[in-house]
Amino acid sequence: MGNAVTTTNNSWARIATALRAVAWRDAALIVPVILVNVGAFMGQLTWARLNLDAGPWMPWVFAAALETTGIYLAWEAHAALMAGDAALRLRLASYGVAGLVGFLNYSVHAGPGWGATPSALAFGAMSALSPWLWSIRSRSMHRAELRATGLIDSRAVRFSMARWVLYPRWTFRVW
């Protein structure tokens, strides 16, 4: 009886360790996307504060609406991809929104004559990067799901350049 309890406790410990590992991996993948979105939001907020004359709360609503529109389109593209549906139009729409928002963020921080400044480049790039980062994560999750269900093969073996140079005939046979 004591052995069964120990085995059960060890099983729960392994499960808890695995869940913590997954949580940290997911956090490591999600945190950069969130930080880019926060930076893009701040650029949009700056643009709205300088260009909208509609009360103190309107710039916040405007910036939130722009950022969540891009995120919504990227999420819908992810959901379509995971369901096996076409996601190209939704993904392109998220890129279009990101391009528009990147332009707004660049324009408000640009120097005279639309000159590039560090803040214009940084805020413009953050807006433009957001959907690409979301799509990278979405595609990796989709490929993992396809691989797990056996719909695609695992990655082919890759050989170093040294192996190709030192043993070209053997490497080609295995490849």
C-alpha cells in the first residue's frame, strides 16, 4: 500500500513539473508579443493625444481599439488555422492593420520632413511586428498539432557542413 502511495505522489510530482515547464515555455513565448503590443499601444496613444480633440478618455479608447483590432484579426487567423480553415485573408488583414498603425506611429514620432528618428522607427516597427510575432506562434502550434496527429512527417535529418565536406558520399546516402 505504501509503495502505491509513493508511486502516485511521484506521478503527481512529474505532472506538476511538466506543467510548470510548459507554463514557463509559454510565458517565454508570449511575453515578447505582449511587450511589443504594449509598446505599439503607447505609440498609438501618443498619436491619438496629439491628433484627436475629443476629450481626455478618447485617445485611450482609440489606441485600445486599434491595437485590439489587429490582435483580434491575428487571433481569428490563428483560430481558422487551428480549425483547418483558410487563414490567409485574416492574416493579411492583420498585416494591413499593422501597416496602418505602424504608419501612424511612425508619423507622430518622425522628424522634420518625415525623417527617421529612433522613436519613429521603434514605435512603427512595434506595430508592424505584432501580427508577424502572433503568426509565428500560431504556425508553430499548428505544425506541432499536425505532427502529433501524423499529418506531417517529423523534421528531416540535417547534417553539419563539416560532415558534408568530410564524408560527402556517406552523408548523401543517408540524406
